[in-house]
Amino acid sequence: MPARWRKLAIMIPVALLVSLAALLALALQPARAQPQGQADIWYIARVDGQPVGSWRHQEQATADGWTVKQTLELRVRRYGAIVALTQEYSNTETEDGKVTGFSLRQVHNGKAFLHLQGRPLEGDPTLFRVDDLLGRPGRQLAWAPEVTGLRSRERLPLSGQGPYRVLAHEPLVNLVVGLEGTISQEAIDQGGAKAPCQKVSWQPRILQPGAPTLGQTRWWIDPAGRIVRRQFELDGMGLVTLDLSTREGVSESAKVSPMRDLGDSSLVGLDRPIPNARMVRAVVLRLLWKEPTGEPLELANDERQQARPAADGGTEVVSRKGQKPRRVVGAPDAGREFTGTSKFIDTDHPRIRELAQRAGGFEDDCWTAALRLERYVSRNLRPDAAAALVPASEFCSTWRGDCRHAALALAALCRASNLPARTAIGLLYVEKGGKPALGFHMWTEVFIDGQWIGLDGTLGQGGVGAGHIKVSDHSWDKVESLAPLLSVQRLVGRLKGEVVRVDLGD
């Protein structure tokens, strides 16, 4: 790790924030002539070849330098529901690329989900003050004077193969990250013909040990110096491709209604079904990348599940049906992050405390109380794949949502009942159109007698089954967005699986 990266890694706290994938969009030249001191560049966004929206890059000269704004707008069909997403990320920067401020705004189906504004802390170039414009408490963000602005990054002189290393503010996690770029040559289809391009692959790295791996951003530069194509990974949708266009081209593509359900394309196909998957004692699965990536395929290891790497680069995982907690004398306590309140698990909200009591969360026996809370969430849940992620207290006013909402609400109710809790993020065995697969899923884990035990507020079946494949877990402490889901989002739609063995039990 370069020296300046190591120095910054010491300063940066891991506080993951934002759900939409990293948009390190580096436009070198506009698609058409631009007025001096301005740029306005349009791209058509596609998933699996289907137009799903637009991406826009704007630059405006100011007295102090530049204001640069990048806007992603998507409209997709996901699990049967139409979802509209907007992300606006902008920064102000000096002529030499020093960032003097940034803004990040996300909107889900017309509702503002996140709106942050960052400014340098007076007298300290290593800190930014980040204010939440939706009324939540602000915080300080570790910074570095070497962080390059959007416009400056877009004009980096690139030649040879690299690697090139810069520091950048990454909207995916709202952190300063190390950005490492490599260059290769690749011809892509342009107007029905193959066009030679310079392909640039950027790998963002959170500068702390054990931090999650972020997906690459790639773009292709034609001989005229224009980025004619970009790619990045977007949570729940897979690979998004941006093709250089015009405002008129984007408007024409918007006339195409989203037909393919992107939820289906995110499934991990299996070679054969698992009979009665929710009741079997254990399953052994072998998971592999569809295409070689060189990336590790990391899954969780705990008492219920063990994963080990296979010789072919895949991973073999043994997953067992969850059991009720064993009685343990002198078990350790859970950490504070599993008992406190946070943006999404707002345990201290009066509605959460009232519902926990109503649902029977204060039963003397902890496991009985946890099961009652699980059933309560499951019985009230009104499935809605288009629902934006909101604090548990807000979700519990309508009960409209998906597995994410149910898992967070159950964690909040458990904590309000003095039961430490966290969420597990992973995959769940499903059969879609008669075909066996693993789909994205999130559930809850409660800490009883020193053991983390799975509960599923979506299914409400008294725990988790062998078909629950855990990738990671998270307390959601000091988290303001969907970044804890990154560990799974980089897997969905990119894996294939084999059922090695099924243990039916007695």
C-alpha cells in the first residue's frame, strides 16, 4: 500500500453509508462541442441490453474553479414492481482539482432517501464536516488534501498500462478511498462496427483491513479521447452499462418500457432442486463465478455454516438448519453496537418499544420472546418490492416492504426487548418458474446465551433453514444507507451453483 494510502487508512473510520454503486465516471471529452466553461454529456443506461435510464455529466465554470454534477436516473422492473431511482453527486473544486465541497442526494420512487453535504472543517484539512440535510445528526469525515475532484480525475493523463493511483471521494461508502487504475486495449461495437478503445479499469479500495471489496468501474476511451462506454455494478441490478449518446437519444430510449424483471436476472441458478429445503437437516452447495474474475468468493463461517475454498476457485458451503440456543452458563455479552439505536434500527423510537411489548417481546424466556417477535413481523408484513428502505419505526407504520425491512424491524424489536440483534445478509433457496435458485435475502440474528441464532421475519417459521446461505452480518451501527449489502450485491447474478449433497435428517 503506498505511503499516503497507509497514512489515510489510519485516520478513516469504517462507516458505510450509501447503497447505489460507485459512479467513478471520468468523462474526458463531450459527445458534441460544448460552450466554453461548460460541459453537458449524456449516456443511455442499460442492464442486460435493455434501456433503463440515463446518466448525465455536467460541468460549470465558477469564479473559484468548477462545479461538477453527475446524475443517474433509472426506471426498472424489480420483483414485479416498477422502481424509480435517482442519484445526484456533485463536487466543487479548484482549477488544480482540490475538492472544496460535495453533495450527495438519493431519491427512491419520488421520496428523498439521502441528502448529504460536505465541507472542509475550518483549520483542519484532514476533516470534512458532513451535514445531513434530511435532519439527522451530521458527522466528521476523514479527508486528505490530495483527494482529486471529479473534473480533475476526468482529465488525468493516462498512457501505458499503469497502475495509476489517486485518492478519491467514493459515494458508494462516503469515504475517501484509494483508486487504482490499469489500462488495456479492447475493441467494442460502435455503430455496427468494431472500434478500438483504451479500456481503463478502476478498483476502489477502502483503506482499512477487513473492509468490504468494492466493485470495479470501467470505461472505454475511443481514439478521439471520448469515453464511449462505462460500466459499474449497481446493487440488486448487476452490471450497468452506459453508452455515450445525446439528450435526444436518451429521450428516445426512455420510450421503451422496462420489460425484463431484473430480480430474475439476479438469481443464482442451481443444477437441481432441494426437496423440502426449509426442513432438511443440511445441504452442501458448490458455488462458482459464472466468469473467471480472480476475486475471492467469500461466505460466512459460524456454528451453523462452514465454507471453504475449492480447487477450481469456487467455494463449497455446508449449511445446516438453525437450532434453538443451548443453555450456557457464563456466556459473554454482545457488543454495544448490537443493543443500541441507529438510523435504520431505531430501537429508541416509541413505536418500536410499544410494538415490542404488544408482540410479547418481554417474555421471561428469551427464545420464546424472540420467536413471538419473529411471528409478529411475519404476520404483519405486506410484501412490496418497490418500498424504499426506511427506519424500522417508519416501516412498522405501514408494514409495506421486503426482506430487508422485515430483518431490520425484527432486529429493532429484539433490541427494544433487551435482546441483542443484528442482520444477516445472504442468499435463500427459492424455486422461480419451477427452476431451483438462490436469491438475495436478509434475515435477523439474535444473541442468546452467547450464541447468534437466526430468525426470519419474512418467513416466520421459527428460525432459519439450511437454505439460508449467509454471506455476512452487520449491526448497522453508524450506517446511513445500504452499504452493508455490498457483500451480497457483488455476488448476485454472477454466480452459478451445484447441489452436492442433501441431508434429509430423521
